[in-house]
Amino acid sequence: MEKSHAGAGRTIISVDAMGGDEGPATVVAGISYSAKKNPDIGFILHGPEDVLKPLVAKRRNLHGRCQIRNAPDVVQMEDKPSHVLRTGRETSMWSALESVRNGEATVCVSCGNTGALMLLSVMRLRKLTGIYRPAIAVLWPSRNPQGFNIMLDGGADIRADAKDLMQYALMGTSYARNGFGLTKPRVGLLNVGTEEHKGRAELKEAYDLISANARNADFEFVGFVEGRDLPGTLCDVIVTDGFTGNVALKTGEGIASLISALLREAFQYSPLSRLASVLAYTSLQRLKKRIDPRRANGGVFLGLNGTVVKSHGSADATGVSAAVKLAFELAETGFTEKLAARVASASMLDQDAATNNSDNGETE
């Protein structure tokens, strides 16, 4: 299938077909589902050609819209990122990122090893000028009108100092504007309490930095928030370090699975409860959709010269399709370029402030 056909008037998504727990057939099924729903998407699919070609051939939705790029090797989940960086040039993950680096595709989607994907993304796409640490932004189901809150960092780096957290606020704000159309996103800083005197020293410093940048960056800083605010309506963007964010994310996914299991158990308890489940079927399906982690699948790597969407390794076809949908929406808004402009603007403001302090005889 020719690339020119795949890209004829379409937004091209580069997809790593390998590395997910469910195998390449699930990835192909997911992008086929996306192609059926959205005629404006084309794909470059990376992996062993002899494996992918028959899978793609079975999907009529992909005819003329998917180019296969042969990449014989696969990054395994247990592979160390440093090892992949040294030896992974023939892997599907490396190849998928190269398509974005070379301008063939706008966004990369991968279900593979998170650590390897982040390291390769940083090395091949490079960080935006002025960014200290990239972050993974994840979607958290919430009661806000947009249906989700944005949390970052979701696990790109377990460390984060005050300047990192301030940049996460800027990047999360840009994501909220371009992903959800929020004109003035509300940003909260995750802490063990909402009082200003609580938390580690870097959190208190980050509080001051984020507050100082709120007006110029045109977002509302609501101050410290707690874990219970992650699915709430107090803010749209929650900022934290990667260790805390990843623990919260995995905890939330576990709770969602527990609620689903307990509901099934409750409605199977007796003949009357089974009848009640039939009567409540529509409402239960709506609830299932709201708390289904697959439909919030896709962590976005922020702070790079290119957009990368990390899908869950265990994603099924629905989850892969959700990640592709997110990738398409970000590509359509010119997200990377807008984020770069926002970070550059914030860097200039910091430089101006430092210059003014120096002119006034102030030292750090």
C-alpha cells in the first residue's frame, strides 16, 4: 500500500504495532476501528512486514490508508531502556519514532515499554527548548463538563523539583486548551493537604512559581489539591511528580476494576437482583463507559519536538482506538507547535524577571 494513498489529505499517525501485551492483531484491529470512524486518518504501521501484511489485508477499512514499514525487531517489556537505545535501531518502536522525526507522520502511538519509549523519544525527537524534564499527561475521568481531568506527570520521571512542576503546569495548561478547548484551565498542585504550610520544600517553592506564572500564562491556579480532587470539579489540571502520579494512576485503574466486579457480583446475587440488572441495563452501560480505563487510554509525552501517545501495554482494540483518537485530535490542533510557543514565552518571562532582579541588585 503506497504512502501517497495513506496520506492523501489525511493526518498520518505512526503506530508501533509490536510490544503490546495483546500482540499486533489487536493493534491492527484498533487502528481499523479508528479508520472506520474517521476517514481523515492514515497510518504508517511499524513491525515485521510478514506478520503485519496479512493482518492489514483482512481489514477493508485500512485499504489504501495504511503503509507498512518493515521493522524486524521488537522492544520487550523487560528490556532496559539503555539497552534499547544502544541496540534498538531495527525495532518497531524506533522506526515509529523516526517517522515523526522525519516529518512523515504527525504523532507516534505505541503500546510498548514506557521507559524505553520515553528514552528513545527524548533522544530521537529531542526536548523542546527550555524544557527540563518531559512529562506524561494522563486523562482522569471526572465530573467536570469535559469528562476528564489531566494529571501529569504520570510516570516519565519519579523526580521533579519546583521548576519541573512549574513547567508541568504550563504543559498541562496547553494540553487542556488544545485537547478540551478550555480557554482558562484551572491548575492544582497535588499535596497531602490544602494548607499552604503543608508538604515538602519543593512543593512550597513550586506553589510560588506556579502562582507567579498564572497570570502571564492565562490559567487559574487554585493552589494545593488532594487525592480526592483528581476526579473532582475543583481543577482541570493536576500537577505532581512521576512517582506520586503513577501510583495514583494505577490505584485509580484498580478501583475502577473493583467497582465493575462488585457491581457484577451484586446484580448476580439473586433472581430479583438479576431482574434489576436487566431493568437498569442502559444506566449500567453508561456507568461502565464512564469508568472504563480503556476509553481514557493514552498518556501524552509532553515537552518534546513531536507528539507521542503511550497506550497501555494491555490495551485491547478499543483502547488502541482511543489512543489513536487522542493522537489525531492533538495533531489536528497543532499541539506540539503551540506547546513550544507557550514554553518559549514562559522562558522569556523568566529571563526578563532574572534580568530585572539583576538590574535591581538582587541575587539568588
